[in-house]
Amino acid sequence: MSKFTTILFDLDDTLFDFSACWEKGMQQTIATHALTAELDQEKFLEALRRHGDDLWVDVIAKRYDFTQYRRLRFQRAMADCNRQIEEGQVDDFQRAYQAACLDAIQPDATVQSTIARLAEEHTLGIVTNGPVDMAFVKLERLGLSAYFPRERVFLSEIIGHHKPDPRIYEHVREKLGVENKQVLFVGDTWEADVAGAMDAGFSAVWINPREKKPTSEHQPLAVIKRLNQLLAIL
């Protein structure tokens, strides 16, 4: 029997390979959308990544919401190509991308069986900095909605605090009615899912398939490459 009653998961790049779905969805949309089909596709994709990374800091700091983030990312990437576009055009591209990205998400039998096993003895939840308009569709596409009811899916965009702000972990702990020592946090991002969770008093497991280097001295309970390795730890 695990000492933890509650396991909290990040969503993107934890329960599925969001990075691969993002890239596939973006490549498809760039190649087919009227705004971008004639551009150098690799160069434009790299510009989207670069501006997205730069602007993400502002999302976490609550200077931009997701709509502003998406528009600015795309407009700046287009500006790199000497093109100016209106917000409505960005929104049309975003809708096409989201459909392509969500189509790329496929259920994983190993992930499903791992989550099913964990749900037998633990309360499961999700804490994500990802956008509200995609979170529940992602879970449905992954075949995991039954294990993560809406009241246990915590979205930073709604809560008003983003990981690693300590207030989001405290909000989740209070909503679930658990003690810090009962909670294990599992995720792929060191600052948000390991350091932030541990600073809040939770234990943490780092999913690190790409063998990134930690950026602080925190000592997680374990470092794993695949979600199903969690079963051996618990």
C-alpha cells in the first residue's frame, strides 16, 4: 500500500507526448492554411517555437492570457517573415491548428492501464498550466476522462495562479482535503512539477525522457522516463 493517498499529474508531456502532437498539428496547419502555405515552413515553425518560449514567461507572470499569447506568438513569427496580420486571421489559424493537434492525440494502452491501476488505490487529479479550451478534449482523446472528473482537473487559467506559484498547490490541497505528506506530484517540468511541488510540501516524481538537467538542488522521490515506471515506485 502506497503512503500516498493522492497523485497529481501534469497533463502535457506527462500523460502524453504533447510536444509531438503540437509539432504535427503545426506542421499540418502551416502547410495547408492560406496564411502560411507559401512560407518557408521549417523557418516559420522555428519562429513560432522561439516566440512561444519567450512569451510563455509572460503567461506565467499573468501579463498575457492564452488568447493574447497565441496572437502575439503568431504575429511576431509572421513579422519575422515581413508580414502583418490581423487578430481575426490569427484566430482562424489557431482554430485550424487546434483541430489538427487534437486529431494527433491518440490513446496509449500502457498509459491507460497504468492510470487504471493507480486509480484503484489513489485519488487522481491533474494540475496544468495548459489552456482551458483544450484540456478536457485532450483527456477525452486519451481515454482518461473517467479517471479525472472535472472537479479534480485543476486549471491554472481558472484558478488564477500558475505553477510554480505556491498558491496553486495550496488551492488544490484545500479542494481535495488532503495533507501535504499524502500528495505525490508527477510531471515533466522541473520548475513547475518538481521544485514547485516540493516547495509546497508535496513529494514529486520527475518524468524525464529527454534526460534534461535539473535546475535546482531538489531531490525528487524518483526520476523516470515512462509513466508506467511509476507502478514500481509505489
